[in-house]
Amino acid sequence: MIEAEFLSIRTMKLTTFSLAGILLISCAGKQRDPLKYEQEVHLKNIKQLTFGGDNAEAYWSFDNSKLVFQANNPEWGTECDQIYYMDAKENEPGFEAPIISTGLGRTTCSYFLPDKTIIYGSTHLDDTACPEVPERGPGGAYVWPIYEGYDIFRANLDGEIIDTLTNTPGYDAEATVSPDGNKIVFTSMRTGDLELFIMDVDGSNLVQVTDELGYDGGAFFSPDGKQLIFRASRPKTDEEVEKYTSLLKEGLVEPTNMELFLVNIDGTNMRQITDLGNANWAPFFHPSGEKIIFSSNHNSTRGFPFNLFMINPDGTGLKQITFDDTFDSFPMFSHDGKRLVFSSNRNNGGTRATNVFIADWVK
């Protein structure tokens, strides 16, 4: 009907100028958020920050001006994941971020400290080569490698390693920092199982937080620093226990069945807050402390898609936030709660590239 009216001679009273203005407004409306799905009402002004390769786990600096992340991008000369940083602003294709890690071994899970130094996990002291990527598990199951060469390092933005924070045999990685910048939580195999530990930022005053069989990882502090939100597997049956322990002996974890848990930093008041099935992971508190955002494929029957959801700390109020058809994960709110960074397969031209995006957060 509208098109007919535009074509009608009776509408020729519209001037060329006013018609052009209408068209510009229409185009602007369509292009305002070209990276956003219509249902994503909590996001606006989505910007793409990386282009090509695998880019993930991007986390804000304390002043919200920068992001540190891991990437494996052949155009950047990487053979496996390394740590980079960038300003938290829109970039153009061809952008290359400055590297922080050594370029040796494999790295994971970087995070800013308040003084803009970085902590991250790396295998470079154990072996300078990229560790071998494992084959699929029994029955073709997807598995994560738990490389025993991982230790946690602190470096400045120039890539100079300031301190080695862990040096025990076995996996030490997945480190994040408390809101006051005084504590680090990380996952370690030092007890023979994958448990959460807290230490001071210089590696001292180590405290074990979890001790139940199963993978405990990807932990973040609550905004008040009193709790940890994390992902965990909890094998219960004899068959589940046998499968978990057998894989762990091979340095593997099957991450396809995980739920979210909350626990006080002293290990008390452990409680499960999701019971959705499939993989629920990458949780992060909104700075208000009232909501937790996370990634999940609980609605999927084929493994994908993963999308972002929010839930209350008591496990109520589940709500879907993103609506990609493949993968959205690794969300983190800026420290002021105004923006969200996440990784996604959206806008990758049909490739398998995972890129970093930021968006304004709409309550």
C-alpha cells in the first residue's frame, strides 16, 4: 500500500528533498543495528571488534577502556591461542591487536588487574610448541584438553612477564580477579581433581574453595567479592564417575553437561542455580549483583546454538538475551554495567570465525 502511494501521481507533491529524507531515515533505521537480531531487546549499538580467526574470552579493564582476549588468527601469525589486547571501540577489517603473551606454547583465560597489568595461563615454560589438540572422546564426544603445562603469569601491556604466580605440576589456569583487585580465583589440578582455589595477586595465601568430584571452572567473583559463580560437572552414577575420572587421567574433560553454581569464597553455602541440561557456562554477574548472564545450549538437540541467557542468583527468572543461530558466549559486563562484551559467530560470512563484539546494555 505504501509503495503504491509513492508511485501514485497524487504523491508527486512530495518534493525530491523530502522523499530523499524519508529514504535516508528508512535506511538509517534498517542499518542502526545491523549486527543485532530483532529479539535482542537488551542490546543496542552492537560493534564488531575483530575479524577472522577465533577470538574469545574478551574481558574489560577496570576503567572500561580496554579489552584483553585470546585469539588464534593465521593472519596475525599465530599457530594456537595467544593473548592480545585492544581498545574497547569498533575496529575495521584488517585490524591487528598488540600481543601480550610470548607467542610460545598455548595461552588461555586472561584478565586485567586494576593497574592494567594482565594475568593469563600459558604452557610456554613446559613446551614452547603448541600442544597437540586432542581427538574426539569416546563415541565422538567433544572434549576439552586440560594441558598439565599451564601455569599463571602476570605481564604488562608490553608483554613483559612480571611474575610467575603458580609453579606446581599440573593444570593451573582460568584465572580471574576480584572486584577490589586483591584476589585471584583459578582452577587447578593440584589435588588430583579440577577444583577452585583463591590466592593473593602475588600468588600467596592459597585457599582451596571446592572439593567435590567434578570439573569446577570458569569462576568469577560476585560484585561484592563475597561469592563465586562458576560452571561445574557433577558426576553421580558409577558410569558417570568412571567416565569423568578416565577422561581426566588422559588430560581431558567432556564439557557437554555442566550447570552453574554459587559458593561463598570460603567454600560455604554451595548451591546449584541452574538445572537446565546440556552445557551452561561462562557465567558473569551484572554489577548490580541482581542478575547473572551466561551461555547455554539447553534448548538445543544438536549441540548448537549457544545463546546468552540471564537468571537471578536464586535460579529464578530465566530469560533469553541473544538469538544467534550458532554461537554467542563469553559475556562480561563493563564495570559500570553500561556495556556488554561477548564472542559470537554472527556476521562471519558463513565461515567458522568467532569474533568479539560490544554492545550498549539496555535494562
